[in-house]
Amino acid sequence: MFTLVTKLTAANFEKEVVKSGSPVIIDFYADWCGPCRMMGPVFEELSRGYEGKLNFLKLSVEENPKVADAFGVQGIPCLIIVNRGVEVGRIVGLNPKELLKQKIDAVLGRI
């Protein structure tokens, strides 16, 4: 199945986030986190509605703790919207799809 969600690592962070021509949303998650596993399919589904407007990325806090620390991530799931390398929005915790979409749209409407 084709996915619009890119796995983010410390190695591709600069290219995918800092030098991205579009805003990005990063899903900070861990495989052991139940709410993160529940958020995964919702995040994937939402990505299809933002093609060309917002790039969807996933970052494992276990595999990339320094990146999570740099963003001050203290709880997961944590979605951070970044535009031109700067954080412009943060959504913490598990949200239903429609509420998550509203929150994303509100942030995108400000940039």
C-alpha cells in the first residue's frame, strides 16, 4: 500500500524538515506506546487529505532521542507542525480524527 508518511531519522532530518518546501507535521511516537499505535492509522489516513500542503513524518523517540529532546517532547504521541525549520504548532495526546484535522487546519490557517 502506498504511504504518504515518511520515516524521519536524524540522518534525513535536515532534508525532510529544515529544507522542506512545505510545512511538515512530525508524529513523535514509540512502538511500545498504546496511544501512539492507535494514532498511527489516523495519522496515515489524514495524510491523504493534505498531499501537496503538508508533509507527514514519523519519528521514533527511541531511535532518535536527541531529536525528540531538541523539540522538548515530554509526552507521546506528540505531533509538531514545523514551517521553514520553526515549530508553529503542537498537538499532544491521542485525538479523534475530526478533532485532529480541526487542530491541524487551525495551525495551517495561521501560516
